[in-house]
Amino acid sequence: MACYEEPVRTGLLLPRTARARIVVLKQLQDFARKHGHMKTKPVDEVLDELKGIKDRKVRAFTVEQVKTLLKATEQRPKNWEQRTSDLRRIIVHLAAVCGLRYGEIAGLAVENIDLDKGVLRIRHSFSKHDGIKGPKTAAGVRDFPLPAQIGAMITAYLRDHHRPNPHGRLVATRGGSPLSASHFHETMWQPLLREVGMEHPEDRFHFHALRHFAASMLAASGVPLTDIPEMMGHSHLDTTLKTYCHAMLTDDARAIRL
């Protein structure tokens, strides 16, 4: 159960994502058994234990909470390099304002950021296990309008801190390696939640909740619901409505400013 409980407990994965990964492990297990490489079925035992566990809903951010988070990223934490602080600021804004998944942010190539036209061309995703690949679904290949203020952050970062890396990514460690989700959560996201007093061991704010927030903000700001799935990289409107546009479609949601 550790392969499920640990990433969920730390906020690295949503429960349904952790469960989906175990289902993939079951497929590998069944393949190994079919070809005589395994006799036991350990993954089946884990799935049996998970049957009684309901997926926990993502804890939604309020407008004020997101304002607080974005404001906090403007300040460099004590003992942090300016490069790390600026990179965290960009990552959090790309999630909260543009609705990008962490994997899409980590896989974003510098060449796919059109600063002149103000467009993010989302063509890749990165995960620790799969490396650089295409987005989560075919619908994930998309262009998203880049807000001017985030464009200015990226321009400054590229000028002051960015170093060429083997994959040409915007987000990378100082040594040029892709920044894994686990490393980001442990060294950047959780410290940010602590800085603003939002860390709670029993009811964590997932980074992915910023994507939920972004989708809700698009709806609240008057973007046609039929356009939002394409902007979020969803294949169907139902996915957007059921999963993302919730709880925040109120007049005060229009008041947010970067």
C-alpha cells in the first residue's frame, strides 16, 4: 500500500492518479505472470485493499488564497537563490493563471514560448518515470494565451538565470536536469504553503488544485464554456465541468488580479 499511500499523503499525487498507476502495475504483473516471470499477484492484493477507499476531492482554493500565494512568490525566501525563487514564481503562475499541469510546465520548451505573440505552445510533458513525451492526451497539444505579466517574468528569468539544457526546457535544475514533480513539491510547493500558513497535514492543498482554480476563473471571467476544454487540454466539455469548474463561479471570482 505504500506505493499508494505515500504519494497521496505527501500531496504528490491525487488519489485517482495514484490508483491509476497501480492499475498500470497490474497490467505489468499480469504480463509477467503470463510469460512465467511471476507466480504471485501482489498488485491484486493492493487493489483489493483500495476498493473501500473513496477518492478524496481536491481541496479548492478560494480567490483570496490564490492571491496570497501569488503575492508570496514575489518575495525570495531567506537563504534561497534568486533563480530558485523566480522559477517557483513562474511555475505557480503558469498553474494558477494558465491552468497547466505540472508535467506540462516541466516539459515546456523555451522554443515553444512565443514571447512576441504572447502564446504558450504546449507540446510536451515530463514525468520522472516517462521522461519527456507528448501531453497526457491528444487534446493536451494546444496553444494558450500567455498573459503579459507572466511573459515578463519568463523574459527576466531567461535573461538572468536560464542556462541551456539538453532538452531545451524552461524549467530545469541548475545542472540542467528536468525538475521532477517530487522535487518541486518538497523544495518549492510545500515551503510556499508553510510560508502563507496553508499547510495542513490532514487536508493538504494539492498543486493540481491551481489548475482547477484556473479553469473556474476562465468560466467566471466570461470565456465561453465550449472554449474552455480546448484551453485546458480536455477532450470533452463534461470533463471540464465535472472536474474543474466548481465552487468558484461567483461574482467575486472576477476580482482577482495578478
